[in-house]
Amino acid sequence: MTNFVLVAGAWLGAWAWDEVAAELRSAGHDVHPLTLSGLAEKQGVPAGQQTHVQDIVDEVERLDLRDVVLVGHSYSGVPVGQAAQRIGDRLTRVVFVDANVPVDGESSLSGWPSDEVREAIAASGFWPPLTADDYAGQGLTDEQIARIVNGSIPHPGATATEPAVLTGDLGELPATYIKCLLDGDEPMPAAAELLKSDRWELVTMGTGHWPMFSQPHELARILHESVAGP
């Protein structure tokens, strides 16, 4: 039986996956949504980039999970990609949901215009959550936007500024990259380079950057088919 470990992006916790997790469980999978240190119910726990990697590895090992599909959304693609290399033959697949991918020696803020984010982190130690206006044009209803905004908390800044540490070529892992087209037509360059690997596949969704809210049933279907086939 497949074990899905679901990790949401910045500002969010395990709660963000509620609808997707229910769909996957109804399809017969075991599902383990994970809140990273410093977020949601773990608010206040100190965290750096490697803390988040270890959070994921520890969850897999604590539960002795096999046949694991690690799923990382947005920011969390960086720790998820690193953790995928570290859980060895427990891994079946890694799925990046409109996500950053780790680049050895680079932070999750590398590769996109992030000066304002870096300045905010330098001033407060945290990456401030988005406002409701920032979610416009992403295929979300007003109710969905309110749910995200009300559930978001400041993200531990060091997790975004500290570098990733890879132990090998990420392109050697079996992977699916889900590109959400309302957030841009093309994956970021680091992901586009990895998609040249014959072990990586690209799937597109006609929605915005938060598909676990805007299209949870479709996202769950894609995750199910990533291991079960169409």
C-alpha cells in the first residue's frame, strides 16, 4: 500500500491537505500530512532548512513507512527533494506540486526575485504571509482565500535562506512535477533542467499555485495516478 507524505508550502501546516488526504484515503492509500517545525501547531519551534529535511525523514522512519510517495508543495519542494534522497529504498516517487526544487548550495529563495522577502526575513526573522489580494487570479474562491489567509502564520526565515544539501543527482529519482498554469506556463529553470531526465514526468493543472484548495479532487487524482497509472 502506498504511503503518501504530504508537505505544504510556506506559512501552512498539515491542515492544508485535508481534502486531498480524504480523497487519497478513499482510493485506498495511507496518507500522512506533515506539519514542518515552526508552522501551524508547531509554531514557535526553532527551524532551519535542515530541520525541515529532518522533520520529513524522521516522520518516515518513526512510522517505518515503505512504498513512500513524498509530496512537496511550493517552498517545501526544497526539503522534500533532499529528504527523498535520504530515505533510500523506502521511496517510490517524489512529487513536486508547483514547487521549488533543491539545488545544492542554494536556498529556496534562489532563482526568483526575492529581495523583498530577504529584507523582511533580515528584519524580523520570518517570511510574512501573503495577504488576500496576493491570491487573486489563482483560481480560488473568496472562501478558499479566507481559509488560507486565516490559517497562515509567519514562516521561519532561516528555512528559506539556508542552503540545500544534496547527496546526489536529483534527476535520478523517480519524480513527477505538477505545473499549475495560472501561476506561469513553465517550471522554474532548475525544475525545467531536471525534467530533461527520463525519470521525471511533467503534469499540468489548469489552476493556480494552491491546487490543494482550488482543485483538491483533481490533485488527488493526479497523485493517485502517479503510482497507480491512469
